[in-house]
Amino acid sequence: MPSSTEQDTPADKSAPAPSRRRPSPARRRIATAVSVFGELLITGGIVLGLFVVYSLWWTNVVANQEAKRDSHTVREHWEAAPDDDGDDTTPPPSYDPEDGIGFLHVPTMTGADILVKQGTGLDVLNGGVAGYYEDPVESAMPWDEEGNFSLAAHRDGHGAKFHDIHQIGEGDPIIFETENTWYIYQVSAILPETSKYNTGVLAPVPEESGATEAGHYITLTTCTPVYTSRHRYVVWGELVRTEDVDEQRTPPEELRAAAD
């Protein structure tokens, strides 16, 4: 058995332990910046997602509710108005373009009717309606002797009434309904993309549609591509006939066929 003098002695406790190097101030600043940047990206993504939901869903909900109320008001006013034995192609005496002048029906684009009001500013179109141009070219009215009834509406958000404008084809019907008259147009030409500064598409005789002489035209315009406002999508139609509105407000055959 070894003697006590041969036993191992304890390790020297005074020996230094391995040291851990602390990050330099520069590295700590970089790590903090990366962490903050990552949190900002996450927050920004959430905010962007909420904005998309607001723009593409909630604005539609609000605008459609407003348009429904306004449409109901216009139709109630028509029902309460006294019978007019005069010329059905003239506006009613109580005509107020700020309230709405009638309803647009485009079966191949939407099954809903679209209230049409005066003007194309955001204060009008954001209400889930279509508006007729006053600037830069003044629109004719359907009951005028001649001219181009020129309309605009949103393609996304705020009701998106012209969202499916690309589904309209040549020969399709476009019907405008007033208190006294149905105006039945037929699509004559389509321009899938043009400059938003091309005011010629709104001219009384829209030559780009192939029109060569004065007549009764209708023009639908909206932004394109979808979810942008870089260019304009244009649909032209030409009036083929009018029909008096009867007591039951029986739709023209084009609308009845679309509903079947």
C-alpha cells in the first residue's frame, strides 16, 4: 500500500479557468440591429396583410352596403313619382344626378345592377357605384340626341363593380335603366389596354371603337391590370333600341334570357 507521501496531491486551485470571450461592442450592435430589423419585417408583413384585407374585402363590404342603400332610395323615389305622360326619352323633372340617374346592367360581367351617379371622383366611385364623366370629357346622356355615354367604376376594392369587365365580349348586351326607359346597347369593340391619359376613348364619336359618325354610344372604362391603375380597359357599345318601362318594370329580353 503506498505511503501517504506517494498519494496524489489535489490539483492546483490557483490555475486559471478557460475564459469565454465576450462579443465585441460592434458585434453586439450588429446582432441588435438584425433582431430589430427582423421584428420590423414581421410587423410590416402583418400591417401589409391587414391593409390588403382592408382594401380588397372590407372596402367592398362598406361600398356595397352604401350602394344598396342608395339604390333602394332611387327606386323608392321612382315608385313614388307621379306618372309622366311626356316623352320617355327625357329625364324626369325630379332628376338629380347626385342621387343616381339609373342602373347599368351587363349580364356577362355581373348579375347585379349598378347604380350610376354623376362624376368619376373617388368620393363617387368609392361608394360602390359607376359614375359618368364630367372631366376631361363631358359625357352625353342616353336620352340626348347623340353622343357617348361614358362611365367609369373600380375594378378592385370599393365595390369593384367592373372587376369582371374582361368577361364582356363583342355582341354582348349592355342595358341602361332609367325611370321611364330601357336603353339597349350592343358591345361593338373592346380595347384591353390603353393609356390612362387617352381621352379619345371618351369622345362623342369614339373612333378607336370603329365609329365613324355621330350616334348613340356607351363606353365603360376601368383600371387594368387588376389591382393596379397603370392603364385603362375600355368597352364600347352602340344603341340598338329603346323600350318604355311598363308598370311591372319588365326587363328587356336580353336581361330575361340572362336570368334563365
